[in-house]
Amino acid sequence: MSKVIKNGTIVTADRTWKADVLIKHDKIVAIGPDLHADHEIDATGCYVMPGGIDPHTHLEMPFMGTYSSDDFESGTRAAVAGGTTMVVDFCLPSPGQSLLEAISMWDNKSTRATCDFSFHMAITWWSEQVFNEMAEVVDRGITSFKHFMAYKGALMVDDDEMYASFKRCAELGALPLVHAENGDVVAQLQAKLLAEGNTGPEAHAYSRPPEVEGEATNRAIMIADMVGAPLYVVHTSCEQAHEAIRRARQKGMRVYGEPLIQHLVLDESEYANPDWDHAARRVMSPPFRNKLHQDSLWAGLQAGSLQVVATDHCAFTTEQKRFGVGDFTKIPNGTGGLEDRMPLLWTFGVNTGRLTMNEFVAVTSTNIAKILNMYPRKGAIVDGADADIVVWDPNAEKTISAETQQSAIDYNVFEGFHVKGLPRWVLSRGEIVVEDGTVKPRPGHGEFVPREPHAPVNRALSKWKEVTAPRKVERSGIPASGV
Ligand code: DUC
Ligand code: ZN
Ligand code: ZN
Ligand code: ZN
């Protein structure tokens, strides 16, 4: 079955031009003037762009004693509703669990995805088993490894473990990722704030100041440089972290930074709201920052020192957030954003003149497809690419509201934001999943996208070496990481 998207203006990361796009089954097969097919989509007045890729989601993730409330079915429905046609989720072994077993769990979770997906593997503990399994993980097409420098006593890896794992990544041609916050200092600040009677959600932000992020970002960059690994810093939220990334790139290091749409448009005043639920719903790590940090992130996207806009989509209901009444450290960390990332970035980026349309495509899709080594199958409008396409109506408007969202939570942190620029049609590997603005979920259509290593693999160099202070991890048998 063939389809053609007619009369639109194609916008990619490189250029903008008028042409039709012909699709056969799941692929783009021709681009040019006056193409015809059985099924025609009229894109008059619209932009035809590569579907968005959100490289940072946590769907149905065991975290802080519960599970994030969007699973792959509702999460990918929300994604396509907002023009995102691929998510990269974090496969999260509980400390002590085999990485391969964790992959099986994530394979099972993801069977009802509407759009394509891939995984990053989190390194939540360190041992000879983990070291060995990392090679197998790469063979299975998961070529990026996440390290939490925060969440002490739970997911956090120490520097010796991070050094060893980054070194292993370099040998496997894989990309290390970091959640960069100094978890030891955060734990100190949390204890101090609680002891002083600061138990509310506003204290969450005080416990994670920009300095803890700047320090950890610098540290991770230096360690990556020492082992010759590239580095991807997730949820870069402040100038201190951005500065570290900028400086490293100027020195020729391959370091990438990923601001979230939340940090670009929401600021720390959200935590001063006297309504406990309002503030708690916005508790995420890193927390929202002030306007100066926001300006820094926007400037980084403009200058190219920051490359990707993601969401860290990790949704919790109000009921789940209330686990933290009386103790802010127990509020599940995370906010949604999958459905709103592209319309918000268009509204506050393209419509304001901060980003060109081509830059919009670069930071929502193409850059990450290249960084994660799946370009041009994803992130491109070229012959042979997957037909993951968004037909974008720059004149469509709406007011964001929980009432109309796809996400499985009872609120939206962007409630009341007015956006102009929305997907009109969305195709996931050639299947229409948004038709004239209406979501047509296709649970089970989405497939796992395996990725090749980024660099030559040199396993001969690899040898297990115990780090100085191996952590004793007992296998708990409880999948919820207990954190
Ligand atoms: N930050 C969050 O807010 N949620 C999930 C994990 C994280 O690092
Ligand atoms: Zn025709
Ligand atoms: Zn994180
Ligand atoms: Zn995350």
C-alpha cells in the first residue's frame, strides 16, 4: 500500500523545499514534484518533517517505591499525539539484577507501543557479571549506557565504578550517558533541610542547587576524557553544566548536552506555589531553575553547544506524588512532557525566532538520530528512511490541558499554556497514527530499533578489573529498584 504526502513544504535539519513524499509500506521511496499514490495526504500549508525522537523517557519504570504511570501504550500514544515517532527508554536493572534479564523485562513492557522505540541500558551496580554482560547488551543493539551520579544508596554509581564502566564503553564503541548531580552532596543537603523542618516540595529544589549539577558534569567529562569515551549528559538544566559541556567541546571533546522542554519553559517559581500538589507535581531532578539558566539553555541550542531537547518523561499521578507529604525526599521525582515537547518548542522556539525550523528538526530529531547512530533510518526525510513523518500545521492552536491529553496522569505541568503549531498527520513507519489531528493509536505497531556500536569495538583490550571498593549487592528479588 502506498501513500503520498502532497503539497507540503519539507523541512529537515539541512534545508527547506517544496516536494511530495512517496511512501511504500514502511519506507520513504521517493521525494519530488507531482508524486501520486492510492492514498493522498494533503499537506497544503503544512511542514513535512522527520518525526520527533525523544531520547529520554521512563515508561512504567520502577522508581521510588512505585512505577511511573505511563506505560509504553499510553506513553507512545502521548508521543505520537505530539509529533514524536520514536522514544528511547531506559532499561533499568535493579541493583544485583542481570542486564540481560532487565532487557527481557523491557521487551515485555514494550509490546504495546504505537511507535518505534530503542533502549539505553542503566548501569545501576558494578561487577564482573555486569562488565561481561555489557558486551552482550551491545550485541543486542543497545549501545548506550546510563550512569546515575545521584540517588545515593539506590541507583548511584561511585566514581571508581563510573570510571570502569566508561572505560568499558570506550572498548565496546558504546556511548556513556550521565545523570549528573553530586549524589553525596544532595544527600547531605536533604538531611540538613529535613532536620531544619523543611519538609515541603520547595525544599526539593534547595537540595539540588545548580552547583551539584555543575560539579558532577565536570567530573563526568574529565573521567570520560581520561578513558577516551564520548559523553552524553542528560537533562542539562543550568549554566554551570552547560559551561562545562561548552568548554569540553571547545577543547575538542565529544560531549553532548540535552536540555528538557520542562527546563526551557518552566522555572523555579513553580515550587513557591502554596498549593502542595502544584509544587509536588513539578518535583523532578534536576529541579526547575531561574530565568538566567533558562536563557543559557536557549543560547546553547542556538549556538550548538547543546544539541538535543528531550523530556525525561516520567509521569506520576497526584496520588503517587502524595507519598511525599511530610518528607519531600519521598515525592516520586518526575514530570510528563512527551505530548507537549514539540508544540512547546515550536511555540517558544520557532515562533519567537529563537530557533529556525531547521534547527527545530535538528534538536527534536536529527541530532539524536546521529548521536545514537540510527541516522538516516531515523531523523531524516530521504529515500530509504523509515516513514516516521510529522505533517505539521503551523497555524493550529490549542491550550494544553490534562482534560484532553493522552498521558495517564490527572494533571499536566504545562496546564494553560497556549501553543501554536501542532501535528496534523503523524506516520509511524508508514502507518497513520494521527489523522487530521486525531490520534489513532496502533498498540503493538512499534518495534525495537537496534543500534550498532558508535565506534570500532576493541574487545581484545577488555579485561575485568575489580574496582577499589566493590559494592556488596544482595539480589533483592524485588523488581521495583527499592528507590
Ligand atoms: N529524574 C526525574 O525527575 N525522574 C526520573 C529520573 C530522574 O533522573
Ligand atoms: Zn494525485
Ligand atoms: Zn536523570
Ligand atoms: Zn531520566
